[in-house]
Amino acid sequence: MSVLEIKNLHVNVDNHEILKGIDLKVNLGEVHSIMGPNGSGKSTLAQVLARRETFTVSAGEVSYHGRDLLAMKPEEAAGEGIFMAFQYPVEIPGISNAYFLRSALNAIHRYRRLDEIDAMDFLPMFREKLKLLDMDERLMNRSVNEGFSGGEKKRNEILQMAVLEPKLAILDETDSGLDIDALRIVAQGVNAMRNSELAIIVVTHYQRLLNYIVPDLVHVLVDGRIVRSGGPELALELEARGYGWMEAGARHATPA
Amino acid sequence: MSTNMNTIQDLADREYKWGFVTQVEEERVSKGLNEDIIRVISAKKNEPGFMLQWRLKAYHHWASLEKAQAEPKWANVKYGPIDYQDIVYYSAPKQKPGLTSLEDLDPEILRTYEKLGIPLQEQKHLAGVAVDAVFDSVSVATTFKEKLAELGIVFCSFSEAAQKHPNLVKKYLGSVVPYTDNFFAALNAAVFTDGSFVYVPKGVRCPMELSTYFRINAANTGQFERTLIVADEGAYVSYLEGCTAPIRDENQLHAAVVELIALDNAQIKYSTVQNWYPGDKEGKGGIYNFVTKRGKCLGVNSKVSWTQVETGSAITWKYPSCILQGENSVGEFYSVALTNNRQQADTGTKMIHIGKNTRSTIVAKGISAGHGQNTYRGQVKIMKGATGARNYTQCDSLLIGDKCGAHTFPYIEVRNSSARMEHEASTSKIGEDQLFYLRQRGLKAEDAVSMIVNGFCKRVFRELPMEFAVEAQKLLGVSLEGSVG
């Protein structure tokens, strides 16, 4: 069953067209990777799916579990199970990581009309997730992302994903700024969450993350269009040959 | 901008919910200010002679300042001229003579305080908080008085103190804020009508929070109250102050004075949540809150700590300060000031280090939204004899939207080279990226704004007594509604 279906999506920023007709279908349990050179529109696509409102959708449709995703506010999309791991997580001084996560979880619970979780029940579940990402418990009493290293911030994103248990996770350049050990830990965390109910979109510039999180399908985004789709071997080919050879043919390519 | 911001904008129209008017029969004097009015006020309060003499001296001083047009103009706020002859200086709800218990109080007034969430019946009240309720110019009720009296603590209206404890009043009145201090302090000294008085005797730790709730009800009046708190040697008291007023198109003047005196080893903690009517979105109406608050650490090892959350008033002009006279004395100032719509605030503190090894801490958080203008003004003065003095100042501004302003004027004057001073300052803005991050995690836009603001204010909220901290957080949320756009 398809979780996400994107049809002919066109997106503008400041009257400049960034996405020029995207078609994509993601099924339950699948991991898709969106690759492409800088400025190709990868992050824009990720953020539009997470419902960032600074982007204008000029044409196209996106259905998520059969519902019109483009009509949802960001918090509604989150309530419906969409999670985005940010490329640049923001800092929230004065709000502890643990309090923030519990507030987020309870906001989603309220949206789904589930009981809220109190601090006592939250803690054990939380500790377990911390272990999954090999994170120091002390980070949890620190303010959200404040004074975190680049790697800690990215791990913190995946920790949030583990706690919020989304149905569609979008990882926006989660590998950027990670050293090889941190990359492995983050990838292990994501892999541990993989299951038949979760779909994942991994947005990345480099192939190396895909050595750890092996995708079912790889899509290459060039100049606002998906110019090629294929299996994991496509990522390896890109690693070897770069994006240049595909950019040249982008104009005439048809989406897979 | 995007609907991200519009969601918050939609909430803008919620009204100031404390803006109702209570229908009571008022007893008021005619408009204007002159010697006769002051004599009338003093007579109504049945004050001892020294009070009237002091008021008259203050009045003549003020009149000379007014003639010289010496109303302070240095603050970073703008308002039209105030006609001091167009204000009613005394207005009180009519009461039965010989009011002795709450049963005699006008039920309308009781209901007013219930509506404000301050029930005056002791059994209904929050455990551990005693309240003095000031309605326009007079104190209408003081709770837990007898219980406190058993410990020798005096907690009553200023009028009662002037009659029953004239020696204490005479000794300390004007000892921290003399009537010559400034224009508004002189005005207050001449016409102040009521307020609270607290005396905590030697070695007594006041077992409950003491509080005053100020309510302006009558139209065309000013509220001029005066609070005096004395903590004797080794005593401790925590005092809270809250305030609201009805919605009116005219501006109303509130010129209060607060004096705190801490003797050897005494501590006074003074917390304010100020929520006077701020005026409407276009800046029409609202309270002019021109207040002089100062604490004197007279004794060794004494401590005065101010915490204020200023969310109301059209204009705030207020600098709760500490005179650190006793050796090893400590002064603290924790402040959150919020200006939304057309509100203006010029607020901060003065820390005057006189004694040896005196220490002070200043943490000021200014939040500006809408067209609000927020100014921090602080002075840290280390006098010659203040060897080993230390000050730490942190001053942060948060901007919401792009039509508001934040301004900072820290003055530092050091006359003893052993002083150690630290000053940190920052300015930040709630960005669309921060809001999007929180909303992507499931939080509604308005909850996201409140979370960011509460995080910003945390260092100050931590200093507030528990019930007050919760109240302050809620208040900040309400005051900010509609602020992003």
C-alpha cells in the first residue's frame, strides 16, 4: 500500500521555480533515497513534505495515506505521523531536551486523541531510546540542541524520531557533519527502527550513508526533476561517476 | 508572512480578560491637586499629624518640580502631557462604618476578587498566602492577619499602620525613597492613599507568602499606593504583588512607591506580576505605570531580591533598586518585561554598592512584539568604600516580528579598583525556522511561541514562588497572542 504519492509537484520560492514536476510513490516499509547535487531541490522537497509554509506549491498533488498532505499544517502532518530530521536543527534555550520531547510526544498524542504520558512513564521509555543512539543521559537535561556538537545535534534528531515513532520519516542530509563513528551509530539507530509500518526517505548528497542504511530505491534529483530511479547500485554509480553525466541529460530525461 | 504566522495572528483578538468594571458606590474627592485635597485625604485616613506634615512638604516639593517642568523626560518612552489637575486623587468604595469582617464588605467587591482569582475568604485561599486587597485608593481586606500577629508579624494596610504603629512608620517612611527622590515619588508622597505595611520582628521567618493585590476600578482616578516592608535582624519575608485594571480609553496614572528595609542578616524577597491594562492594539488607553521601588540592605549580610514580570501597562517606568550599605549584603534583580502592540517599557535597576564585599546580580529579559518598545536601563555603581564588590549583569532581548524595538542602556560606575564586574548581553529573534521546527514536532504555533518565550525567561521564572511562576507563564502566553505577524 502506498504511504506517499506525489504527482507533478511544482514548488516556488520567491517566484523562482525549484521543483519542476516531481512524481514519486513510496510504499509502506520502503526506504527511498533522494540524491542529487547541491541546489537540485532535495531539501525543498523534504521541507514541502514536512509542510514548511515558506514554499509555494504552484501545481501538483501529494497524498499521504490517501489524504491531501498539502492541506495540512506542519503540526497536523506531525500528528499524522510525518517526521523530518532537520539538516540544521534549531536551538531552544531554557527548554530541556527531555521536556521538549515529552511535550512533542504529548502534542501528537492529543492530536490522535490518545492519553498523555506523564513524566514517570516517559522516563523508562526514553532511557531505552537513549541507549539505542548511545547518547549520554546528561544531554537530556540540557537545553534543546544548545551547545551540542554537530554530531550530537544529528543524533538528537534520530532520538526524537525514535521517541515519536513516525509512519513516514524524512531524513534531510542527516549524514552531513557526522564523523564516521557517529554516522554508524545514527545509521544503526535508523536501521533498528525499520519495519513494515515505517517508510523512510533519506535525502543525501553522498553515497556513504547508504552503505549503512541500504535503500530499496534511489532517485536522482537534478534541477528540480527526478532524472533517474534505480536500485542501490545507482548510488554506487553516482559515487563513481559524479552527477555531471546526469545533469547533461537532465533536460530530456523522463521520470522513472 | 506565511500562515505559520497567521495562526498566531488569529488569536490576537482575544480581549484583556481582567478588563471588567465593578459597580460600587464610590466616595471620591473632586478632581485636582492642592493643599486642601491633601488635608482631606489625611483626614479621611485619620492620620497622625506627622503624616500630614510630611505630605504637605512633599506636595510643595512636587509643586515646585511641576512648575519647573521637572517631570523626568530621559526615559525612552513617548506620551502626551499629563494634566495633574484632571485626576481624582482619592476614590474608595463606600463602606459601612466600622467594617470589621469580610461579611461587612460589599459583595460586589468580594466577587471582583473572586473573578480575578484572588478569593479573600481565608478558607478558600491558596494555603500559605496572605493577601492585602487594595481597591482603588483603599485597602478593603487583609487576610490571615491574626495568625501572623501571633508571631509578631504586622501585615496590614498602610492606613492602619499609620494609626497603630506610628513609631515604625515614622522611623522608616521615606528613609529609602525620600519625597525629594524624583517627580513621581514626590507626587506619591503627597497623595498616596493606601498600600501595604509589613514588619517582621527579629529572628522571625514569615511562614507564608504575603501579597498585595492592587485593583484600579474607578474611572478618571489615579492609584498612588505606598508599600513599606521592614525585616528586622535575622528576619525573612517573601512578598508578592499583583495588579489589574478595567479596559478604558483614557490613560490612567499609577504612581507607586515601594520601600524595603533589611536589617542585619535579614532577607526580603519581593516578587511582582504586573498586568495593568496595556491599552488596545492601536495604543489607546492603558495604565501609565510610573513606579519607584527601592530596597536598602542596611544591615550586614542582608539581602534584597527583586523579581518582576511586567506584561501590562501602556507605559512602564520602573527601576527596582538596591542600596547595598551593610557589609556582605546582596542585591538581586530578576526581570521579564514584555511589550506587545503599542506598549512601551523603560525598566531596569540600580545597584549601589556602598559596603565592603557587597554583591549584586542582574538578570533582565526583555521581549518585544508587535510595535512594542522595550528598554533596559541599568546602573551599577561601586562607591569608594565598597572594597571587594562584585556585580554580574546579564541582559537579553528577544524580538518577535520586525516592527518592535529593543534598547539597552547599561551604566557602570566604578570608584574602587578591587571591584569585579561582569556584563553579558544578547539579542535574538524568534524565527520562522524555530517555529517550523517545533511545529514539525507536533506543537501548535501558539504553543511553540510560548515554549520559546518561556525558555527565554526560565532564569527569571525560577526565582518566582511556585504558584506565581505558573501564573506568570500563562500570562506571558496570553499577552503574546497575536504578536507574530
